[in-house]
Amino acid sequence: MENDLEQAKNTILSGLETNFQKSDLFSYGEAKEHMEQYSPIFGCGMGHVPFRYLGIPMNHKKLNDKDCKVVEECFQKIE
């Protein structure tokens, strides 16, 4: 969403089914300066880049084949 505290408050009131206790908030651009204000609205922690999602490193760089190898290996174990 845009960097808008009122929009953030209205999002919570809309009844979304997000488990914010298991979530982290990531902000970019101008919103990074306001993370301390957004975090209590959503009731979640403040995330920091880089981080891992499903074993894949998430950052501002393009993923390479090595980064995706973890997921590929998990799928091979399932077969």
C-alpha cells in the first residue's frame, strides 16, 4: 500500500484474514521513516532486508540459480 497511515488503519478495519503476529512489516522509500508508526497498527514486527522466504534469500538483487537451488532440492526430496 502507499505510505498512508489512515489507509493502514482502514485496512485493519476491513477484516482481512492476515495473522499479523506471524508476519513482519517491510517498508521501502519514504515509508521506512515511519515504520515505528505502522508496526503497532498491524501488530507485527519490523522486518529487515535481506531475509529468507521459503528458503530463498530475498533482497534487492536479482536471484541467481544458486539461490533457487534450495527450493529445487526440497521438491526433489518430495518426489
